[in-house]
Amino acid sequence: MSPLVLIRNKIPRWVIWMGALIYLNVDNDIAGMLAKAKAGGGEILTPKTKLSDQFGFIAVFWDTEGNRIALQTRK
């Protein structure tokens, strides 16, 4: 069983949201990075979402270890 399933079954979701959220700049390829994360066993939590013209877009996913990772791009 994957660590992600174990985390979901044993730890309340609100506890997981309390941890650190790391943002990575993906140079305009959020869709490609989300596809890689999902193919590797991750789970998309927030699809590509526009923040503003100034700040661009973000997306958030869980990796297979249960970490939340945010992706950011200007376009």
C-alpha cells in the first residue's frame, strides 16, 4: 500500500494541511508537471488556478510521501 493511502486513512486531512507548503517555479509548464506528478502516483489537490495577472498561476499536489507541493508560473 502506498504511503499516501496510509496517510489518508490514519491522519485527519486537516492535520496534513498544517504543514509547510513548498512552492516551485515551473517555467510555464504547470500542466506538464502535474501530469508527471500524477503519473508518479501523486494526487492533484488544486488544478492550475489563476491568482492574478501579476502573480500568474499556481497548482498544488500531494507527492507519494504525503507532502504538499505547490507549483507556480507567471504564464
